[in-house]
Amino acid sequence: MPTMTLDTHEVVKELKAAGFTDEQPEAATRVVRRAQDVDLLNLATKTDLAETTAEILKGMVSTLGVHTVVIVGAVVTLVRLLHQ
């Protein structure tokens, strides 16, 4: 993954020139630096989401099939019992 460097000293100088106090630009650059350090490799990709969606749909179709067999079996059994 490409890295982006941040000249924190330059940022601090610019923010101070814009009227920030001494503490504000330093805090802002710390926050930006921490945001850059976040590991984005652990985020889900579109492929991950598509694969998960496909797995969920397969499970739902399988469950629907099983329920259908159970209901048909129950109806057949009920019809047989009623005709005795």
C-alpha cells in the first residue's frame, strides 16, 4: 500500500500562521498522524461482502428447501390420517 508522508512541522507552521494557538496545530497533526497509521488492510472489500452475501443466500435457499420438504411431508401425513 502506498504511504503518504505528512510534514507535521509545515502543518504546525501553517496553522499557527492562520491564528491557531501553539497547542491546537500540534493536536491536529497528532490526530492526522494516528489516522494515517490505521491498518486499512483489515477492512472488508467488495469481494468479501459479495462472498458473504452469496453464502447467506445459499443458506437461506437450503433452509427454505428443508422447510418445504417438512411442510409437504406434514401435509401428506395429515391427508393420509384424514382418509383412514
